[in-house]
Amino acid sequence: MVTGFTHALVTGGAGFVGSHVCESLLRSGSRVTCVDNFATGERDNIAHLLPDPGFALVEHDVTEPLDDLPVPDGVDDVDVVLHLASAASPRDYLRLPIETLRTGSLGTEHALDFAARHRARFLLASTSEVYGDPLEHPQREDYWGNVNPVGPRSVYDEAKRYAEALTMAHHRERGANVAIARIFNTYGPRLRAGDGRMIPNFVTQALAGEPLTVHGSGNQTRSVCYVTDTVAGLLALAAGTLTGPVNIGNPQELPVWRLADEVRQLTGSGSRVVRVDEAADDPRRRCPDIGLARTELGWRPEVTLREGLRRTIDWFAAHRAAA
Ligand code: NAD
Ligand code: UDP
């Protein structure tokens, strides 16, 4: 994909999605500056990018202003800011509640200020969590959501809702060139084995021959999108002029127990699927309406669930073997 960017600044670029974004941007010919504090990211995710002369890593916490970034060839030519910095796994944001709120609020303000100073387009990586436990199904962008503002997940959901509001305020009051992507559950290589999310848990459990832990009944649904599809959607949005918000996700909806069973089958594991305690405020259904992304961006996911899971399982198996 040719994005036409000269220099992209990617906050959270050492994370799961961010590292694939950096890789894809470099491949398209853009310079990339990755800003990350490694709160939940991993050096291994970007180690292969460090020798590329077009890539720079700045270790920095976005809750501090993004002034005077130490990048060898400067940042004057940054024409797009992709703001992905934020814990994203429930286990991580429940462990880092205040940091998650500060990153979503102060961090987003600093990334918006940086983009304004450079007259760069700004893309916010928001989330399907803004819909909370949705009362409308599938979720369209004009649905306002059903979020518990004081529940344990609120630190993430409300941080992202505030980040969306702040992004729109900069757009309306200051004419900022912005885009909001609402990303639905994404999976693939470089998910952290211990990050507690469904797919890395099921895959590592199946490969280890341990029981696959399904929370509650397992009848809650998710719609999972392979990471290269998500990244293509994000870059298509960044490269255009649409503000959004725009749902980026795969509309194939499945109960969690079915996803566990798919992983079990594809790994050939003898593991059982077991039920454990339900997670607090766990959304019961989640499925994106991607009509807007289809018509306005010409984007749709291409990797099938089986193929995506196979690639993910292969990656985890190779890493397990190496470890
Ligand atoms: P991740 O935890 O792997 O990556 C997040 C990155 O942000 C990490 O590298 C982390 O170190 C960095 N970071 C966190 N706080 C920071 C701070 N204060 N300063 C600098 N860097 C900081 O998570 P991910 O799954 O790659 O998610 C990336 C983005 O996409 C997040 O904004 C998340 O909300 C959004 N998103 C992801 C999904 C998904 O399914 N993966 C779904 C919806 C939205
Ligand atoms: N889940 C599960 N077993 C696990 C991890 C997660 O059954 O080991 C469930 C979780 O309760 C939720 C779904 O899988 O219903 C997706 O969870 P995840 O943490 O991946 O993302 P979420 O969509 O909740 O942000």
C-alpha cells in the first residue's frame, strides 16, 4: 500500500498493533518515528526495524509534552501522527488504571498539540469499547454506547471517549485535520503471551496442553480482525480526508467458546475448554457495522479467521520453541 506520507510519528509504536503500523509505513516508503515508554510494549516488537535508517525510536511518555524529540534528522517533516499509545488489554489497564486515564487524556492532548505544530494529520486509535455493553447491534458509528462510567473498565472506555471528544474539539475549534478509528478486537503475531486477552490466552494454553479458560458462559460474542487487515484500515483512513469516527473490524461474530474451540482444533491440542469466573462488566455482544469503511475507504478485511488463527498459532509456536 502506498500511503504517500513523508514522515509518520507513531505513538505506542512498540506495541502489538503499533509495531505492525510502523512496519507497514516503512514498507510504503515513509520515515517513521516511534514514540513509546514500553509500559505495555516490547523491544522485540521493533528490534528488526532499528537498523532501518528511516526508523527512529524515542523512549518517551506521552503524558509529557512531545517537544524537542531527539530524532537524528529532526521531525520538521512529520505529516501524520498515528496516536496508538494506550494500554489496551483489560489485564493491563486494570493494572494501570490512572496511567491509562492520563495517557488517554494528557497523552492525546500532547499528540494533538504536536500534530497542530507540524500541520500534520492526526489519527486517534479509539476502540469498540466506546460502545460499552451495546444495546444496539451491530454497532454503527452513530450509536452513542452504553458504558458504566464508574466500573473497572471505565478507565479505558472513558479515557477513549474523552480522547474522541478532545479530538473533535480540536477539529471544530481549531480546524485540526483529524480522524478517529474505532478498532474492534484485533489479533495476530506479537500479541503478548501474558497480556490476558482472549486469543493469546487460548493459543498459549492450547500449545501448552492446558485447559482453555472461557470466562462465564462463553456465549458473549466478539468479532476478531487479523492485524494486517486492521493496519490496512488505519492507514487507508490516515491517508484520506475522512474524520469519522470509522469502525475498523471484522464483522464475523462468534461466541467466545467457539473461538476457543477453533483454536483448540487448529492447534490439534488435547486441551479441554473450561469455564471460569465471568469478567466484570464484560460486554455481551460486539460486532462492527463496517458500511462506512467499505464505502468511504474502499476497505474490508481479507484474512479469514482460520488463516489468521493459523498464522498467529505458528508465530506463538515458533516463539515458544525459541524460548
Ligand atoms: P499494546 O499494549 O500492545 O500497545 C500499546 C503501546 O502503547 C505499548 O507499546 C505501550 O508501551 C505504549 N504506551 C502506553 N502508554 C504510553 C505512554 N504513556 N507513553 C508512550 N507510550 C505508551 O496495545 P495494542 O493492542 O497494540 O493497542 C494499540 C492501540 O490500539 C491502543 O490505543 C488501543 O486502545 C487500540 N485498540 C487496540 C485493539 C486491539 O484489539 N488490539 C482494539 C481496539 C483499540
Ligand atoms: N476471555 C475469556 N478467556 C480468557 C480471556 C478473555 O473467555 O482467557 C473473554 C473475555 O471475558 C471477553 C472476550 O474473551 O468476553 C474478549 O476478551 P479480551 O480480553 O480479548 O478483549 P475485550 O473484548 O474484553 O476487550
